[in-house]
Amino acid sequence: MAPLSPLQRPRYAPHLPPVLLGMNRAGSVGKTTVGHSIGVQAALRGYNVLKADADLQSDMSYWHGYDGDFVPKGAPTIHDVMLGRAKLDDAIVPGRTRISSGDGDDAFRVIPGLHLVRGDNKMSQADSELTMDPRGVFWLQLALKSQIQADQYDLIYIDCPASLGRLSISLLLAATDVIVCMKPTRKEMRGASALAVAIEEIRSEYQEFGASATASYYLINEAKSHQGQGAFYLELQQEAEEIFGDKLLPYIGSSVRVPEAYSAQEPVAIWDPKAPLVPTINGILDTFGFPDKSGAV
Ligand SMILES: Nc1ncnc2c1ncn2[C@@H]1O[C@H](COP(=O)(O)OP(=O)(O)OP(=O)(O)O)[C@@H](O)[C@H]1O
Ligand SMILES: [Mg+2]
């Protein structure tokens, strides 16, 4: 198998690190699970990571103990950044994991190197707000370009809503590489191929504005590993290997550790370091060029 292509750097701002996006127009395919795990495990491996939670339900933020439905008064979020009312730095909170019950900061431990642009349920208004904003779909591209220093982060990950509306287009204009997430079903695979075409169209339409997002990788989440789990699914996975070839990332199997970890507000890698997802994500980080440099993981 040929090696996966390396992550790109933004054409609109070559000083920035790769900007990864987990995407699918369908919901519940594992976008947040994969993105959360990639970000956390890259940080545990010794990298500086910025995650931006642009989803309407703020699951990534919730997983770190920040509720997008109950944002404390005066705490800037990604929604304020989008509207130009706050700088990125003001909306960034530490990535953290729960260590005891309660809502205070002392109920959480900060994960070194992990930073989060806090999500907000007001992002549900984003598609219409972006039509009225003169910076419109360029808000994130402009914020990253002008507010992030060279070498501040090694990797940026953006968690997307399950749609291809104006908000998602704005995220794509800031991204370099898209991981198209799917489940091993016909519906998802059709959706993944259609999304790749849409990403291609957006890139060419906005090329002169530095857009470079590419559907670089495809990921099957909740993959099946043996006949007992359904021969039909295995056949579809084989078909996915033929369609997506070298762009297909290692499969992620189904594991109860994932919803458990979300409920516990701990990353899977901390909730259960032996969960199968953990080495799979580490393997993906290896192929992305983020080998372990912590000596600890
Ligand atoms: N590998 C897995 N094994 C078991 N459960 C999983 C796995 N991956 C995700 N899940 C569960 O499936 C649900 C959807 O996952 P997730 O939130 O990551 O998807 P999403 O694509 O981000 O969804 P949305 O479109 O709502 O943002 C969650 O309840 C999650 O805990
Ligand atoms: Mg999600």
C-alpha cells in the first residue's frame, strides 16, 4: 500500500500548521470522537494542539467539561470569534479531563499542550449570520491567519456540524485536510463520495482566496472485524478499500469505551488507555507525521 499523503499547510497562511477537519453531512458518524481523540493523543504525545469546536451541539467542548448550552456570562466562544466580537485567544480554554464530580475547575485536570476554542449552541444560527457578515465565509481563515503565530501550534483540528451549509463552507476555507468520517453502510459511503466532490468544487471555486482543503483521508468508524458481526458490512468495507484505496485510514471498531468516556468527560486515552481506539489513533498520528515525543505514551 502506498503511504498516505502528508498533511498540508494552509496556502492562505503558510506559517500555520495543518488544519484538519472531520466531516460528513451525516450525523453520528464519529466526527467528534475521532477529532477529540486525535487532538488529545497528539497532545499526550508532546505536541501543541488547538481544537476548535464549531459544531452546534458542542460535544467536543462538553467532553472537556465545557457546556455549550450553558456558557458562563462573559465567556467568549467560537460564536463570538465568528462574529468578530472576540479574538481567538479570548475564546481558548484549556483542554482538560474530569478527575472528580462537580462543575468547578477543581473537578478537572488540564491536559498539557491541549487548547480548545470553546463551542456554543448559538452556532446553530451561524448559517444565517454568516450571510449578513461582510467577512462571511472567510471568518475562520482570517482569524487563524492573523491571530495565530508561527510555531504556536503543531496541529489545528476543527470539529464540524453534520451539514454542508455556509458554516461548513467557512470551515473548509480554513482547512487543509479533511477526514471524511463514515460508518460501514452504503448510505454513508455514497455520502462520503458526494462530499469529496463538493469539497473539490469549493476548493476550486475559492482557489484564488487560498483555499486548499482536500478530502485527503477517509475513515470508517464502528467498523466490523469478523463475519459474526455481519458479512454484509465486511463486503462494504472491502468495497470501501477499493474505492478509497490509499486514502483509507485504519478502521476504528465499535467499543463501549467511547460513549463511556464521553459520559465521564475523560478522553478515551485516559478513561481506558487499553481501549482499541487508542493504538489506532496513535497509528493515524504516526502516518500524519506526529510520532510520540513524550516518552510517556
Ligand atoms: N467507535 C465507537 N464505538 C462505539 N460508539 C461510538 C464510536 N464512535 C462514536 N460512538 C458513539 O456514537 C455517537 C456519535 O459519535 P460522534 O458524536 O463522535 O459522531 P459525530 O459524527 O460527531 O455526530 P454529530 O453529527 O452529532 O456531531 C456518540 O454517542 C458516540 O459516543
Ligand atoms: Mg459531532
